[in-house]
Amino acid sequence: MDELRRKAADRVVRKAFVKLKFADFTRTSRECVCAEPTPEVFQSLLEAAHARSSLSVRLLGAGVRFAGEEQVDDAPVQLDLFVEV
């Protein structure tokens, strides 16, 4: 969350979400409205999404949606994985 605060300090978080892809390549997602996502919020979302299938998870994504942000095809904004020092 520190990285999110540094990179988007001037933006207001509106929602938190998780997306899962299962072993058979089916997908599901879960999101909630929250202004300050915590690890507990993401854990709760993960548990709810994972309960939808008994299959193994092959891919997991987590992120936030910002207030006033229009998403094209419901695609979240990708943050950089590696930061140059």
C-alpha cells in the first residue's frame, strides 16, 4: 500500500478487487467499495472469490479502482512491477 500512496497520492481509491484464474482457465472476480483497502479487505475478497470453485488457482490479481476513473473494458491500471532506483 505504500507504493500505491507514493504513485497515486493525489487520487482517491474507490474500490478494491481481486481476480482469479482457475486451473481450467475459468475466471472470477470480486470487488468491494472501500476508500482504504487493507490486507484484511483483500483477504476477504480472495476468500469469497476462491469459494466459487474447488479448482486450483493458476493466476491471482489484486488492485484498486480510483474515484472518477472510467475503465475501458473494465481493465485496471497496471502499476510497474520494477522501479528503477
